[in-house]
Amino acid sequence: MVSRSYTNLLELASGESSSLGWFPRRIPRVVTISGIVPDLDSASSSCSSPEPRERTIIVANQLPIRSQRLHGSGGWTFSWDETSLPLQLKGTTADLSSMEFVYVGCLREEIPLSEQDEVSQMLFETFKCVPTFIPPDLLSRFYLGFCKQHLWPLFHYMLPLSAELGGRFDRSLWQAYVSANKIFADKILEVINPDDDFVWVHDYHLMILPTFLRKRFNRVKLGFFLHSPFPSSEIYKSLPVRDEILRSLLNADLIGFHTFDYAHHFLSCCSRMLGLSYESKRGYIGLEYYGRTVSIKILPVGIHMGQLKSVLSLPETEAKVLELIKQFSGQGRTMLLGVDDMDIFKGISLKLLAFEQLLLQHPECRGKVVLVQIANPARGIGKDVKEVQSESNAMVKRINETFGHLGYEPVVMIDKLLQFYERVAYYVVAECCLVTAVRDGMNLIPYEYIISRQGNERLDRALGLSSSAPKKSVLVVSEFIGCSPSLSGAIRVNPWNIDAVADSMDSALRMPESEKQLRHEKHYRYVSTHDVGYWANSFLQDLERSCRDHIRRRCWGIGFGLGFRVVSLNASFKKLSLEYIVSAYRRTETRAILLDYDGTLMPQASIDKSPSQQSIEILNGLCCDKNNVVFLVSARSRNSLNDWFSPCENLAVAAEHGYFVRLKRDAEWQKCIPAADCSWKQIAEPVMKLYTETTDGSFIEDKETSLVWSYEDADHDFGACQAKELFNHLESVLSNEPVSVKSGSNNVEVKPQGVSKGLVAQRLISTMRERELLPDFVLCIGDDRSDEDMFEVITSAVNGPSLSPSAEVFACTVCQKPSKAKYYLDDTAEIVRLLQGLACVSEQSLGNFVPSAVEQNSLALPTC
């Protein structure tokens, strides 16, 4: 049971009033508080319980439960819905059979408010199900409104170009979607043990649920799987709440998709709209999001083999098969089978047009081939569903009137919900299965057909086959359904190409028996080994891997509403405390300060790259302190740095990553390494020009010793793609030249070998040691890969002879990201504020600087 003290702690931690309810005598779990508040990581519950077995909370829009009102007594009876995917996860493999599952979702029937507590307790005690009761009006706006009018059409590539095509975006429906997801979150909070439980959220109905859960439990072990397509970025970005949904999904630890196309579209949206990049490490795709790695899983769901085989063994199935054999095969007719929901995306009308074309082009098929179309009732309601029904019925009537005759109907339309065994019987008898959806998620109809065609001994006898006879099947599937990539032996078609689909039907009918057998064997091997248990077990294993380091990381939440996210950092990587570094600066006497320029003192997005007057004043304030050696280390040319920093007399400057070094404004430029031979530019520049011509917005910067190809003004995705190609191209043509090719932030650079910012740091520390000046304060700030060399040099110098034994060393990067630095600051504004504070201390020590009240408030540091 969730204790009252636990609820109060949640209120205290979140600053919100509790909306939690609890089940009396219902939840036999001890809920601990570790992970709710970052500062309480070491806390543990005073109560202890035996080590529980692994538990996963499955969250879906609907519970895997059938409910029925009892007449007379007025009570309810409940039973498992064996066809529900969430239920099929249970016990399909040895690993899953030992796991405890709790289900959270809605019931199909509306439960009166007065009976909800009793029903909740009954369902939890009997089925481990936690019902989510959503008021009828809210449920209608949530499911029929936002889910079915906005998300479902958009995810199937249907834009609301007019009021008839899904309607315009309705903000009130979005608010209903948010409210419903919040209700789901509250129900999960009633049963979750945040330290141990895994949470697996399913499908597009609950895409912002991860934010609500992550907000309450920063370390929640959370996976999400999308069972529908994910559209391309060009389609998705038309959604007004696109950023909110993307950021909410990124609050999960693992996000699953059926196909690479769907995952690629999601990653492209994250790149184009949020500026996030992804990378693949040892086969795993991950997105770095505020210090957390969000993993991407690509694996199509399978079917429940045990359940389907048990249905194949039913006497009712055998009887139905015998009936269908008599109806079709007994009269010398071959059955083509289509099984689809009656909605606009399943392509039923296109299939009928293709079959009509087949009968027109191949008169010999008339009287011998029958298309049986099972049209399951639509899951939604609306004008489009009625139009599809009327159009399909009109086509069936036309085809039957044109090509039919007494005793022969070319198309048999079954527009009622069949029992599962009846549908399986049709699979067994059908010579070919046709799935021509114009856009669909996974669609398991082809998988069910393949296993049904494998049959068993009883069905073999019914079909007049010997038990040793090889089985056969033929599939014609749309290119636009999720299972298409995994069915390599299927005839793939573009459902919009009526002639091509008709030709594919003819090919299926004429295919040699041996070819049908080979295709069937190939498909059966895949489908039988990649069942729903394999899929679930693989997902949960990856979820466990993704959450493995939660306990070792420091977490805290930032942002409000649906913009909430969790910052997760290694224990050794933390935000630089301005108060602490100012204190260290005050008490030290020999200081070395190394600063990058672009992205550190100057924001990357700034159009005018020259330093501001404020930056010049801060640098002069630091340089005027005789205890400081200040080095500006930049990738820019020495001419640009000369012009920009001419007011800074005592500033040391390193240009072109440290190839040129100048210790004072009036000093001569020196070279860190012997003079470089730049004849390689004659090879590299034509290559770069080729990519510049083909990449709109890119340009070449020709420096004295290096060449830079920049794509910061180009389309981000295309530029990044071109940069990878250019990088490989340059490495190939320059393999025998004394240069290195580096990939940076929105650029590719070629520079002499041995040149790096780390050389500047090494030279500074060595020079100070030769002069018997051992630094007791070292500050190094940078923002990109080129600065990592400096971080490595100064951190490796700690406890060495080049620094004072009591040296304070601060290697600081910009933003939270993997780095050799031990500290970070959020942006250039914080860096300027830090340097301003240090300059304030230096000028105070000289006795000639008194800040105004405004400056004192802006610094928020000890008064100078």
C-alpha cells in the first residue's frame, strides 16, 4: 500500500498538491524514496522487504480485459482478452514467465463513479490490472478527438489541408490529451516502486506520459514503443505541438520503433527541430539529451505462436476449414484473401480495383479465382469511414455484376467481426494473402497467415495433404507497412499502382509450387523465431541495459510543464560553482588562464563574430593582474585576432589552433612547430570546392596553414551528410600528406599534423615552470572537440612537477556533454559572468575598481 508519509514526501519534493489515490490492502510492495530527490540518493526506507522478483508495469490505452455487466445483480464480470498484445507479453519466454507484470489502462466499458473503487480493487487483486477511469467527455476528446483526428491521420501522412481532412488543430483537444496522460501518470504512481520497477509505455495515445513520470521520479526506468508509423520531418513539423511531444518522448530511456524508416524519421525530427545529433556505438543508436543517453530500438513485433497454434488445433477451426474447402476448392476455385480494418489507410478500394483489373486482363481467371475480403469494423467513427464503406460496397457490387454469374461471385465481402478461429480457417484455405495498405504500422496479418498455412496434422488431413508434404504460401504486401522489410520473400507492391498490383496477383496465381514452398519456408523460419516473446524480451533487455547506470549518476529536473527534462551527469562531472572558483582565485598567486573564443566568449549563433566591448574590458581586467597569464586560444586566423584584440596589450594569443603564438600585443608571432609545407592545399581545395558547389549555404575559409569547409548556413541534415562524405574523401586523397583531417561543429578542417590547442597548454605550463613559476590556479574553458586537448593536458598535469602541489585546476566545457573536462557552464553568458567576477577580484586587489550597484547585482558574487 502507498503510505500517507510517502504521498506527503512526493508533495514536498515536487511542490505540488497530491492527486494520488491509493488501493487499501492492494499493493503488496514496499515503496522506497531513493531517486525522487537527487539529494536523497543515499536515503533508504526504514522498512525492508524480501528481494522482489523483477516487475514491469505495462501501460497502454486499454487494459487486456473484457468486461460485462451482470444482469440482475448489477455487478461486473471480467476476463482476460487473449488477443491483446500487452497480455501476450506474459509467459511467452522463460525470461518473461519469471517476471511479474502489472497492467495500467482503460476499460472498454464505462464504470459508474460509485463502483470504481470496488472494480479497481477486484481487478488489481485478480488480474494485477490498474484501471484508469477517464470521464466520458474527456475520454471522447482525448481518444476520438486528439488521437484519432490529429495524431492518427498525421502519423499516416494525412495533412489537415481542409476541414474535411481531419480538421484544423484544436487546442482544447490537445489539452484533453495532456489531461488524460496526467491521469495515467497518477495511476502509475499508485503502484510503482521507482527503485526496482520498469515501466513500458505503448503507442501514440501516451506520448507525453514519460514527462509526467520523469518529473516525479528522475531515475524511473522507462521505455516507450510506438506501434504506428512515425512520419517524415516534413509531415511531422506541421504539428503545432511537435516540440512538446518530441521532448516528452526523450524523457524515456528507450524508444522503440518497428522499422528503421520510422526510427530514422524520429531522429531526423530531433535533429531538425531540437538540434540533437545521434550516433551508433557497437550497434546501439543513442541520442545525447541533457547528459542522458536515450537509446533507440528497432525491432518489429511478432505474433503469439502458442496462442495461434492452439487455435489451429480447435475442432471449430477444422470444421470451418472443411466448410471453406467445400465452398471454394471443392468447386475448383482459388481463394485470394484480404483481411483489413475498414479505414481509409488500409487500401481496400485499391485492392478491389486491382482485382477488377486482373479479371479484365485475364479472362481465364473468371469463375476460377475469388477474392474474399474480410473487413473488420472500423476502430474510429467519422465521415471518412462511411465513405470508405460505401465506396467499397459499390465496387464489390460492380465487380460481381460485371464478372459474376449464377453460382459465382468474384468478390465475397465479409463486413462483420469474425471469431479468431474463423479468420484462421480462411488463412488456412487461402492460396495467397493480399495486404495493400497505403500506410500502416506493423500489421501482423501476413505473420498469422504464414503460421496458419504451416498448419498441423489434423488440418493436413482436412486439406488432403500428407504430413510430410512441404507447405506453401504466397504473400503480396504493400511497401508501406511495417512488416514489409522483414518479409523478404513476399511480392512487394506499391498499392497506388493498380496495374502493378494486378500483375502481382497474377504472378502469385502462376507461381510454381516449388517457389511457393521456398518462400514459405523462409518466412516461417523468421516468423516462428521472432515471435512476440522474442520482441518483448529483447526490448526489456535493452531497457535494462539503458538504465544500468542510473544509480551512478546525479540527476535533477529543470524546466516547466512539458518542457521539463532531467539533467543527468557523472558524479565527477558537475557545474562550476562561481562562488567556489572566485574564492580559489582570491587565495592564489600564480594563475594560468586559457580561453577558447568561438562558442566560449562568443555565442556560435552570433552573426557578428567580433568581440564586444564588454569582452575586451573583461580580458584587460584579467591581463592587468600581474599574477595572471591569460591565453586566448582560437582556430581563427592571426589577422582576425590581431584586428579584434588590438586593445588588449598583455593578452597572449594563439591562432589557427596554436600554430601561431604571440605572448603580447607587440611581440612577434612565433610558430609552435617548424614551418609547414602547404602544397597539400592544391589537392584539398578543389575537393572542398566540389562540395561547396553542391551544398547550398556552405563556404571555404582559407587560412595560412589550414583549410576549413563550413556548413553552418546550410540545411543541417544535408550539410552533416556532405561533411561525412567530404571527411572520407579528404582522408583518402591526403593520406600521404603531413596533415590531419578533423570534423568539428558544422565544419571539416584540414591542418598540419601535430598542431593542437593542447600544445599551447603544454607550452604555457612548461614555460612557467622554466621561469620557476608553478601555477597554483589553472582555468581552461572551451566548447568543442578541439578544446579537449587542452583539458587533457591540464588535468594530466595535476600532481605533476609542472603545477604547485596545492594547485586548483578547473577544466570547464560549455553545456553538459561527454568531455574530458570535470566542470561545465550552461552557456556563454555564464562564462562571461564568471570572467567578469574574476576580473572584479583582480581590479579590487589593485584598488582601482568600484562596481556600480547594477554591476554588483548582475554579478551575484562577493562585492569587489
